Amino acid sequence: MGPDAALAVDVPSGYGRHSCLLVEHGYDVIAIDADERALRHIHEGTSLGNNKLTCIVADCRADIPLATDTIFIAVVVHFISSALLQALSRIIRTGGYLIYETYGGNGDNYVTLPRPGQIAAALHPSFELLLYKEKAVGPKRNAATVKCLAKRVAVPLDHQPRPHNGEGATHQ
Ligand SMILES: C[S@@+](CC[C@H](N)C(=O)[O-])C[C@H]1O[C@@H](n2cnc3c(N)ncnc32)[C@H](O)[C@@H]1O
């Protein structure tokens, strides 16, 4: 990886559409996914310089294998996991950014989408919400789609988030 470029993580990356964009914008990118085949596709199927892209096979519902306070920008698109959000608050450095988007509310998606307000609550107090768009979905409107840009902020010791109690981010 280059010595000067900021570090970005695309998690889960799938076939790497956002990883490629991040490399094009000058970031050193870490693509993480549980699907080794998808990561191989990114590695072999693109013309990205190998020194700009690192692929890691990992379960991103567990703590992801990256050092604390190292990431400048994290992209999470079409994936919902409270454990992942907690891991990102550990690895994104103060002043870094999280771009987060759930999948849409079509069909039965509301079953696994978060509740209204749930993602904002999960990001507090580690992130400042610069942009937060939430749309209630589902038959009872008690699930939500979310698009969000958040900035990692320093958290005073007496305001540290409570320890994580299991996955629990999805709406049933
Ligand atoms: C809907 S795709 C989204 C991929 C990418 N963010 C995008 O927008 O193109 C969901 C991805 O999550 C990955 N995935 C599912 N469960 C996972 C897990 N526990 N850990 C890591 N990746 C996982 C799948 O392999 C798949 O590539």
C-alpha cells in the first residue's frame, strides 16, 4: 500500500463495485467479504494495482481483523449488522467517515431491516450524523431503510458505548 494514501474499507465488498470507486479516488482499499470467490473476482478481474487493493476473507458479523483507529473511510452498502457497526467505531479513526446504506424496503425486506432510529442510536456517541435519511417501511411502518454519512468523533471516557450484547440489529 502507498505510504500517503488514506485507508478505506469496503465491507462487505461483494464483487467490489465500491472498492473500485475508492481506488479510483486515490484510496488504499481493503475489501472484506465472506465470499472468497467474490474477492478473487475483484483481484483478478480488475486492472487495479495490487498495491492499492487488499482482499480479506472474513466474517464481518464478528470483529473484523483490522487495527484500531486506522481507517479513514468505511463503506457499508446493502448489509445490516450491529456487530459490524460496533467494529467500525473501533477501526475508523477520529475524523474519518462512514458511508452506510441498507438495502431497500421492497418485498419482505422489512423483516430484516432495522427499526426506525435504530441505526442512529447504534452510531451514537461515536459518530456525528452529517446526513441521515430514514424511510419507514413494512406493513406497520416499524422497519426503516437508512442512508447515512457519519463522521467519527472523539468520545469522552465517561460516554463510551456500552459493550455489545449480540447481533440484534435486525427487525423481526
Ligand atoms: C448484497 S451484497 C452487497 C455487496 C456490496 N456492498 C455491494 O453493494 O455491492 C452482500 C455481501 O455480503 C456478504 N456477506 C454476507 N454475510 C457475510 C458475513 N457474515 N461476513 C462477510 N460478508 C458477508 C456476501 O458474500 C455478499 O457479497
